[in-house]
Amino acid sequence: MKVLLTGAAGQLGQALIGATPEGIELLPSSRSGGDGLLALDLADAMACSKAVEEHRPDWVLNAGAYTAVDKAEAEPELAHAVNGAAPRAFADAIEEHGGRLLQLSTDFVFNGQQGSPYRVDQTRDPLGVYGASKASGEEAVEKLLSRTRQGVVLRTSW
């Protein structure tokens, strides 16, 4: 099985690399590449599509993200490119070329005012740019891949 891992230089990416079972052909990537990593800039939707077309992974684990919550307010275009357009590009390419997508997301897609755990099917209601950008990525994956069950969204929180 071939797996394209984005965000491989980050904390989650490094943990996933360290836990990769035998028999998995892992294609770890990061924005700048280096040290055995493919260069894949998630701000470049065309590059995301091309990576799926070129490598034909069985899975894309999209662990890469724009995670600077406060800074996203000053860089909304970049946050939306990485967190919204990249998942859409992966989903489009998977729909065309096959494979599956695990999209890592966040509880920031909600407003945080509920006081109890959110259900998977609750309406998104982000408060800022970061949450809105992650919500748009989730929505793209659901819209394009839910019917064929090729896309899965996993939300995390601290």
C-alpha cells in the first residue's frame, strides 16, 4: 500500500512516520522537502493534484496544515489555500485517479460555546479565519468524496 503523507516534518507527521507499519510504502512530504521528504507546498493546489496524479497513492494522509490560528487573521489567503484549497485539490484528484483521503481537521470548525462534546454531524460555526479555512477543507472532502466513501475527516483538539 502506498501512502502520501503531508506535513511529514511536523509533530504529527513525525509521529506517523515513526509508527509506519512494515509493508507500507510511505511518501512523506513537506513544504520544502529535504531529508528524504518530497517537496509539496500545500499552498499550491496544482502541486497537490499533481502529487496524486504522479504517485497514485492508495491513501493521502493530509496531516499538513496552516496552524497559526492568530496569524491566519492577517494571512487569510494563505490559510484558505493550505487548509481549504489543498484538501479540495486532493479530493478532486482522488475522485479522478482513485485512492482515499484522510483529512485531519480541528474542533475550531465550531464556535466553542457548547460546553460539551460536539457531534460529528453538527453544523460548523467557526469564529475566525483558521476555523473557516479548516471548515472549507472538510466541506470539500465531504462534497466530493462522501458518496464514494473515499474521504474521511478526522477532527482533533488539544
